[in-house]
Amino acid sequence: MYDKIGFRSHVRRQQMGVGMTSLHRSSSAEPTVLIVEDDPATRRLYKFLLSNGGYAVTEADDGVVALEKLAQHPYELVITDMNMPRMDGMELIRVIRRDYPNTYVIMVTAFGTPDTEKQALRIGANDYLAKPFEFDELERRVQLFFRQQSRTA
């Protein structure tokens, strides 16, 4: 499973001294990311890799828990899986768009189709990734978002 999202390539980059790009923010606070993923191993892996990149990462195992966390703390970025128990990623995106319109959302799914991507983007996802993918691709998209945020701040 770890190979599917680039875990080994990330470890190789760290061993060779090639770390994640650091972000230059006007604020001293770390960029905040909420990972919403029902698979514990994938969720922990995303957290580990993004935390090492300088992000303040919080985990939620489904959309219901994610909304509880969003009510307690604002997150700049939410990375959500699509298929989860209790509340799936599509419904989570609808609620985020309604209640937290400034939160950037990346939908990640193993069940992606062109129609699924169109639907996710239509209801408010800002970006979409189909599994399997190299972690470097998710990292690039996260960095791009925060770079754009720092330019507009």
C-alpha cells in the first residue's frame, strides 16, 4: 500500500538529503491541514509525511468527525477520501462549501471516474486525485495551494 502513494520515493528523497520544500509564510503558524480518511494506515501515513513537510496536521476518520473538528478549529486545507462510513466525502464537501467556504478541499479516491471527478468539482472540491498516486503529487498540490495563499496574504 505504501508504494501506491509514493512512500518509498519520499523516504529515498529524505535519505538523499532532498526534503520537502519549506513554505515562506508571513505568519509564524504552521499551515493547517485536516486529513479525512477512514483507512487508519493511509491516514497515519498522510499525517506523517505532511507533518514532516511543516504542516500542522489533524486526522478524522470520517466526515462526521471532520465537521466536529472544523467546528472547533479552522483548517486552511482539507484532504478527504470519497468513500467513508457515516458521511462520505461528497456530502462533506457540500457542508464545507456551505459552512466553511474559504477552506480548500482536495478529494482523493480509489473509485474515481471522469464523472466522479466532475461531480466532486461541481459540488465544490478545489482539486481531485485518483488513487493510486505518488505522494509527491499530493505534496505538490498542497504546496501549490499554500504558496498561492501566502502570495494573496
